[in-house]
Amino acid sequence: MGHPADDVTRIPGAVTVVTEEDINETQPRSTEDVLRRVPGIYIKREEDSAVVTNFGMRGIPADAYKTLVLEDGVPVQPGIFVGNQRYYNPRIQRMEGIEVLKGAASLRYGPNTIGGVVNYQTKIPEDGVAVIGRLGSWNTREGTVEIGGGSASGDSLFGIVATRAESDGWMDKGWDMTDVMVKSGTTLGHNQFIGVKFSHYESEANISYRGLFPDAYEAGATFNPAPDDWYLSGRTGFDINHEWDITPNMRLQTLGYWSETYREYWRYRLASDPTTTNADGHTVWNFSDEVQGNNRTFERVGIDSRLTINHTLLGIGNEAELGLRWMQEEMLDQTIRADRQTPRDPNQTLNRNRIDSADSLALFGQNRFDINEQLSVTAGLRVETYEQERDNRQDTDSAETFSNTEVMPGLGATFQLTPAAQLFGSVYRAFNPPVVGSVVGGDDTPTKAERSVNIELGVRGATGRLNYEATAFQMDFSNQVDPGVSGIRNPHEGSALIQGLEAALGYEIGFGFRVDGNVTWIPTAEFGEDRPDVDEGPIDKGNRLPYSPEWTVNLALAYQSGGLEAALLLNYTDEVFADGQNRKEIDPAEHQGGLISSYYTVDLTGRYAVNPQLSIFGAIKNLTDERYISGLRNGIYVGPERSFELGARYSF
């Protein structure tokens, strides 16, 4: 996916640049469709809407959230230091590209960069108006309007991207979504630029934590296993960025941001007899009349400032970067009990009412030494200090705090071996902060921060019609947290080791044909020591990490001629264990855990430019109608069946 940009060669780590052309070729319903084509990424799909998302980088379990997600450089996961990082997934309709960073280059950001960094890049307004409409299976309807304009001099710009979408959803897991983004910017004098962005998103999805039972899955059932459960979510954000070219060799970039995210999860509790049989003879969940709302609201404010200086220390070319980031987070965590007469009513019985908060300060510095025309060495250091607090609003004397400081050095290098081959490598220390509930309000031993030493060595380049990148990597965890236990409780923790290889290749065949592919092989992803019996049971040393496939493969055969573009996309995902116990059968008591078989999907996409103003596009997803298990959690999650989409774009 993507072709190396010129500045990629300056980064001592693996980089994937997803372009707008790549996104159009994929015809994505969500960011998951695009990310699964990036080498090293594994998607654990739950619903076609991807209103919440689970993905792992380089063997890290897909529900572990150890990869930092940004949008235009701004962290968008609801809680980084207060937990619950997956409850907002940026919408693909507003994106024009994605940058995926791994290795020591991710130290520039943080925390949560054990796996790396995913930075979504939103569209820059273009002059004019465009209307995009899409219809698809499951009664899916989607409409987007893009409006852009600028001053005659080009010094100022303004744009809006607004999307409204609805669907009955795969397996009757219906959803509707509204997403609006407004961007504006202007130059100040001859050497400054200021830009602002406002975004608002809200969604209602008929989804739950419940899956199908094995007998229903084997019979080909497609009903919603929890038809009365609802997931309501939304995010409002405001960013302001300032760029100042102080001198030709000195630039200051400052980014300020605020966001508020909410998640209301209204789920019916199980009856005393948790299962029953439906009219078709399938085992189904048996729900009571009691509704529980797990409702959380997150607020974040922060500022990130970076000074870049080109200098000639030691008589060689250098680029130094100094950064400072301050951030404050707060999560209001409430549990509400209601019933069928008053579902989704926030004024019912309040069983939990607490605030988790965190203040953090990070300092970062790095210098790239251009030793000669072939060799560059980059040394960096990040210091992250934070304090977490929990305040139980039902007990005025319950406030508890925990503070910690992490020091993360990194060293990387690039070497231009030949014009068509560049070697790169890095070693750095990464960490993932524990959620507040793991360090306060628990036992006497707080959960430690999750730490790893990451090493990678790779080669990349391009020659003629060929471009490629291959990277070997290792993540050695001194303390790895098993995601099989909720992040709100004290989890399993201990050493772990991940080792693997990822490779990507693109080749222009000729006659309009192009092939792109990538493969990720992770032979080692294992616990380094026994873990005690906590909730789900003990974990043995050497067990494979959950949701960490040994092989993932992506292939794309694309064709372009005149106004016609078409692509055949293949994704293969190897088998995975759904828990750290490495059970092969679904646990009959908890209805989760077990071995998920390997599967493949094939998508066919196409686009035709009728004229410069009008283009039509369409896709067939899961062309072979493969039935597969995408996840196990309180039952079987079923991957989406074959589906169809057809749309058009018209520019005024």
C-alpha cells in the first residue's frame, strides 16, 4: 500500500504511506478495510460498521490497544492514561491518507507506541462542491458533501466534509452515523500559517458483547444475538495549529487540541437461566428485563509544540527536534440500572459514579546526524511523567492517586547501500501506561507500566517498476499485560516476546496492470512466564498471545486504463487463539475462548470516470461469500457475508 515518499528515506524505521488513490482503490466502508492492507496490521473485525475497532500491530494482540492513533497529529483515542482507547474510530470519509510509523520514529509521539503510530490525515479543502452517494447491501445508504474554497492568492482556505450514513447492518446490527468536519486556515505574513479544525461525530449502533452459539453458527444463522442492546457514541473536537518559519533553518510548530467523547452502552442483563432455545431450535441468550448502561464521557485538552533546527554541529549536516507536550484527561464512569419500561434512561438507579483523571507532561528531543551522503544516525530521548487519580463520587473520602515517570531512549540509522536499496534499523524503549483502575482501588501492588525494548532492521527501495520494503522486528516485554482481562481490573502481567518479519512489494506489470502485496510472519508471540489464575484461568509460559496470527497476507491486482480503474483484493488471516489459555474449544461455561480457524476474503472494486465531473464506483466485498469467525467473546462473532455497493461522485 502506498509508495515511499521522499522524506520516508530520512526515517530510521518502517513506514507505510497510504495515499488517497489507495483508499479509492479499496472502496472502504471504514478505516478497517484500509488498515488491513498495511503490512504488520491484523484486524479483529466485530461489525461491518467498525464503530469500535480492534487491531494489532506486529503480533500485539488485536484487542490490546498498544498503538497510538492520531488524526492530523492529534490523539483521538478517548482515553490514553485513563483507559478505554478503542471507543472512537475515525471515519474514513474524511480521510485523504494514512501514515503508519513503526520503530524508533514513533518516539516523537506517545505514549502507547509499543506497536507504533497510526496517523490519519484528513482532506484538505479543494475549490468547488462535490456530492458522493453510495447504496449497498443491508439497506446501506450513505451521502457525503465536500465544499471547499480559497482566496485568489491561495493564502487562505476553507472546507467542509459532511457525511450521513444509515444501514440495517450485517446480522441486523443496524447503525446510523453523522460526521462533520470543518477546516480553515490562512497565512500570517510571509512566514506563518494558522489553521483550525472542528469535527463532530455521533452514532447509534445496535451491537453488543454477545455472539452466536456454536449450533446457530454451524446452521448458518444470521440473527442479531442481542437485538435490544445499543451502543451510542460521539465525539466533538477542536484543533488549532500554528506553523512559524522563524528562519530558513528553524521552524516552530504548535498544536492545541480539545475533545469530548461519550460512549453509552445499554445492555440487557442475562436471566438466572442464561440460555434458552428459539423457534428454530438454536441456543440463544436468555435476557432479563433489567438493563445496564455502562456510560462513559471523556474530555481531553492538550498542547504539543515542536522546534526543528537545521545546524552544522561537528561540521556535518544535522537536524534537531525539541518537543513539549502537556495533556489532561478525564473520564466520568457511570453504571446505570434501568428496565424495559425505561431503557436508555440516564435518570435511573446510579450504581457507579466515579471520575478517573490524569495529567501528563512529555519532553522529547532528537538529533539526526548526517555523517555522509550514505549514513545518517538519529538519537532520541523521550521523558513522560504523569499522575493518575480516581475519585469515587459516591464516597467523598475515596480519592487516590498514582504517579510515574518513564524514560525512553532510542537510536536509529539509515544507510544508502545502493541507489535502489536503503538499510535502516533502530532500537528503542517503549511503554504503555496502565489504566487508572489498575493502579488505584485495587490490591496493594499497583500494576506496572507496560514496557518493551523494540528492535527492527530492514531494507527498502525502488528501481524501475519495483518498490519494496522488508523488516525484521523484535519486541521484548519486561512487563506485558494480557488483554484477555478487562483493563479496569488488575490484569495478568509479566514478560513476553514477539519476533517476526514483514515485507511489502509493488510492481508495475505493464499494459495497465499493477500488483501490490505484503506478508507478515510472526513465528514467536509468546508469554515468557507462567501467569497466575485470574478470572479466565492460568496462562502457561510459551502459550501464544491471543489474537496474534502467525501469517497474514494481502494481495492486490489492479488495472487502470483511461477512466477505468479496477482491483481484485485478497486478504488471508491465519488461525488465532482467542485467549491466553490457548484453548482449542469454545469454553462451554463462558462461551468464549477457543481457536479461530484461518480464513480468506476476496474483494472486487471498480471506478469509472465518465467525465471530469462525474465518476461511478462499486464493489463486491467477500466475493466468494466465505463464512468465517472473526472473533470470540461471549459467543461467536461472524465475519460479514458477501455484500454489494454502488455509488457516484459528482463535482460542481
